[in-house]
Amino acid sequence: MEYDYNDKLAFQAEWFDYDSAYQKKFILNYYPSNNTLELFDRELNRMYLKRNKIDGLDLKDMFVGNTIRVYGRQVRITDYLDCRTKQIIGKTKEHTFTLIKPNLIPKLGEVITEIQRSGFQICNMKMCNLTRKEVLDLHEPYKGDSYLPFILEHLVSGSVVALELVGENAVEKWLEVLGPDDPLEAKKTAPNSLRALYGKDSKALNGFHASADLPNAIREAEFFFPKEKSKNVPESTVLLQNTTCCVVKPHAILEGKLGHVLSAINESHYKITALQMFYLNNANADEFLEVYKGVVSDYHAMLLSFIDGPCVALEIAGKTRDLNVHSEFRMFCGPSDSDIARQIRPATLRARFGCDKYKNAVHCTDLPEDTRLELEYFFQILKD
């Protein structure tokens, strides 16, 4: 679609001002012709930010539920302002929901890579444990399905990963990427589909649950990622015992490297025991990185590397009990400067997936005594 200079897309947006502890509400007007935007303060009824070009901002970033950085402020897009914007963006940035089942968790990295390769953006992601009641509540529209008892037993047998995906005609396209519910049928009729590639012998072990239509996608995403923070959500899988913290930085996710990082971890001496996507704001990132103030030469650059988009926090455990996870995983991540890592330790995560000193793909806990604090910060303080 071609846009002229005055064509705009209008959204409702909000930003939490930590100085005043107040949620500011805006009208966000985005101009696709030259990637500029303006913010209008709805409560004061005046312009907050005149039309300006924001570095790194693109049309692909403009969808409901996304958080964008505008001159250091984390602005969350909460809704469409008018029918025209909803009509234009609604289908190209449609949301859907999927659940990766326990039998596929060891191949999580491969699956994430396939999701991004298929043209979807991941806007929410969480590993959790489901109770029987939660499985039944989630599958309320599917009651009466003869496979439901088998699906129930499988979903409570281990951890699952819930994902909210965004893409063009996302519901329909994701179902097509997955293929038929029965993996045996998928192997015959859609051999390149994900259920054909990763599913086992039955519908219960087909690797994925996916929303059948848009209303169910909204309902199921809300089940795991509620807009109201007071709602109960499925239990986190965090262990906090002989584990360490790793954060996959925004640049690595935006560059399509998340799945590759997860695969590299799982293929080594480690396993991922907890995972969740976060959109850190300046205050969160500053609080998390407080121990580096006065220690790191360019603290501001380090801070920015955490807030350029979504990050994914991981709890890492060893595949064997005798592994000193903290020290071994630090070695596995490599030197903090990716350029140096490529010269002296080319097999490390930062050498393989990082760009420079601060866009270095991953953060890992530096001091053993900070491990629990960092894990608790993400999985207990920020989790909701």
C-alpha cells in the first residue's frame, strides 16, 4: 500500500512515568511515508511530541500490544483509535496464540527459529506448568473431543511454552504452517508442516495447540498474558536451585537469533528451566543493572541494550547435578565484548550471536551471589 505524506495511522497508547508514578495516555499518530510519529496528550488535550522521525522505528513495529521506544520512553500501543487504522493493520498484524507441548520442549529453539522464519513476530512468550483445571479451562470450547483426556494427561506431564504471535492473517496462516492435527495425516498431506516434522503418533502428541479462530486466539492469549495484572496466571517453572540467569537481549530477538541461542544452550551441557519475554522500561533496566553503575565505562550504552525491544529471561540449569552452572555458563557465554570473544573464544554465545560490546546477544549473571536476585527479579517481581 502506498502512503502520501499526510496519511497517518492512529493508535491509543500509554507510557508509565515513574517520576510521577502516573500512567500517561496518548493518541499516537504514525506516518508510514517517512516513519515519523507524534504524540498527543489525551488528558491535557495538547501536543506532547511534535511529528518526528524515530530511529529504528518501522511500520512492522506498529501493532496493538507492542512497546516502542520513543526518545528513551517505553510507549505501549494499547488499541486502534479509528476503524481505518484497524482495517489496515488488523489483518497484517493479526494476533494468534499457540502452545508448545511438553514433548517438544527439548526442541524449543528449532521451533522458535521456524516461527520467525515463517514471518511471525513473537510478542509474548512464557514457560509454565499447567494444572488439570487450567487445561480444562483453556480447552473449554473443545469439551467433548474424544482426544481431550489424552491431551489433558500430556499437558500436565511437563512444562509448556505459551506464545502470542503476530503476522498477516496470523490465525489462518499459523494453522497452515502447523498442518493437520493428526501428525500421521500431516506426514501424508502436508509433509513440510511443523506437526509432520515434530509431531508423534497421535493428536495428543502433535507438538502444538493452536487457536482455531480469532475469538479463541484472544481468549487463550488472555489466559496466559492478561491485560489486568491482578488476574491469576499459570505457575512459573522457575527452580532457584543450582541455576543461573541469562537474558537474551532485544537486538538478538529482532535479528531472528532467539531460536538459535536457545538451541545452542540446549545442545550443550545446559537446559532451560524457566523462560519469559519482558519489555523492560528505563526504570526496570536501571534497577536490574544497578550493580554495574560506576563499574562499566559506558553504563548508558549497556542500559540501552536492554530496552531496544523485547528481551527473554531464562533460568539455566545443568543437565547433570554435579555441574557448577553459574561458572560454567559464564564461560559458555564468553567475554562480554563480542569482537574479543570472536578472536579468543569463537564457540561462545557472544562470539556467535553478538555484534559488539553491549549488543552482545546475552547477559549472564556475573557474581554467584547475584544469581538468585536476578532470577527473582524477573520471575517473581516482574513476572506479572
